[in-house]
Amino acid sequence: MKLFLLGFMGAGKSYWGKQLAIHWNLPYFDLDEVIVEREGMSVADIFNQKGEDYFRKAEGKVLRELAADNDSFLISCGGGTPCFSDTMDFMNEAGTTIWLNPSLEVMVERLQRKQYKRPLIQDLGTEELMSFTEKKLAERQPFYEQSQIIISEDEITLETFDKLINNA
């Protein structure tokens, strides 16, 4: 099984990635964490010191390496991962893409809990955060919509994933 979890910040990719990897006994990779480990600096520092283009190239390279080096896996991708170069096409060809798409309100509420950890949104007020999330999500939606499986419920369980994967 080769699975890619996609979605916006606060969609639940890291949480569900860890849960599902245990549930299905798959090697688990959080793409941002692998990049941080390899680069020796945080995603925010990579953006600030080397630029977004550098980060996106590294992201695409690491994603392809992980997919090539592992017979089965679950990768939680960064929110922007599918939106650059041909990454979405690559993921759809290499495995199964799953878009976690909870409601805007749920994502914003989750983001507010750890807002200080996210450089793009750390200084935004509630209304600004809602507006930012809505705008960025709209930009990324055409990529996310290419996913093979789309989960748009706010309340999901391991059984939700079992049913969808077995029917895919």
C-alpha cells in the first residue's frame, strides 16, 4: 500500500497519518519532518533563509526518494506539496492520494490551537485567519480535487479510512 495524505494546514494529515500507519502497519513519513531532518533547520528557517523555491524543490525530491525507496508507506504531505511542478500527477501514479477536507471552521479552530507554531499564520487574528485559510484553500483546491479519495466529513474514524481504501 502506497498512500499520500493531502490537505490544508489543520486538516489532520499528521494526526491521521500516525494513526493509520500503526493501524495498517505501514512505514510512516511526515514529509515536512523528513525535510527538516535532512536540512538541519525548520521549515520556517528554510523559507526565510533559502526561499520557497528551494523548499519546493527539496520537497519534490524527498517525496520521490521516499516513494522509490519504500515498497509500502504512508506519507503525510505538506499543505502545498501537491501544488508544485508535477507532484500531484506523480503521487497519483505512484500510489493512492487521499484528500482530508474538513470544514473551514474545523480547520481554523485546529489552527488556532497551535497557531504560534506556524509562521505563515502566527500573527493573524481570528477573522484574518479565517480569510487567509479560505483564500489559500481556494488556490489549492484544484490540486486537492485531483485526489483519488476525498474525505469531506469533520468526524472521521479509522473505519472511515478502512471502508474507503477497501473500495478504492
